[in-house]
Amino acid sequence: MAIVDVVVIPVGTEGPSVSKYIAEIQTKLKEFKAQGKIDYQLTPMNTLIEGDLKDLFEVVQAIHELPFDKGIDRVCTNIRIDDRRDKSRKMNDKLKSVENHLDSGGH
């Protein structure tokens, strides 16, 4: 299972706020989650998506296209992929690992 950190940036919007575009992306991600393909988490700065790598590429392409569908002429999408293959883990597993180190005094 891989994790993708993604930021979709519509360029040329009518103002500085892009929250309506982000909301539409979250709605699309909810559809993919309902299909059982992904899980995701919105943060103030990005969205984290986990799933099989081939599904993640499909999802990233779909959400990259959404601002174009709303009339935006330019979209910049940044992605970072964490694809660990020696063991299966999820986003929450990574957080728990750090928390365990904190609970043990950081060692």
C-alpha cells in the first residue's frame, strides 16, 4: 500500500481562495473511498491518499482534471509518493509509530 501527498493548485481563479475547488476534490475522493479503492485525509496544506499505487495514479489524474472541468485553464499538481514494499502499513500506522517513540521518551 502506498501513500500519496497531493496538492492541486488551480491557477487563474477569480480570487485567492481555492476552497471551493478543494471541496470538490474531497467529494471526488469520497466517491473513490466508497468504491473501496482508497482512504484519504484532508489537512490544512494538502491531502493524503492511501491505496494501491495503480489506483492512486487514477485518483490523482481524476482530481487533477476537476478544476479544468470548472473552466480553469491551468492546474499545477504536486505529488509525493511513499511506496514502501517491505511491509504493509497505513497512514495511521505511521503516526502510531511516532507516538510510540514519544511515549517511550523519544528513544
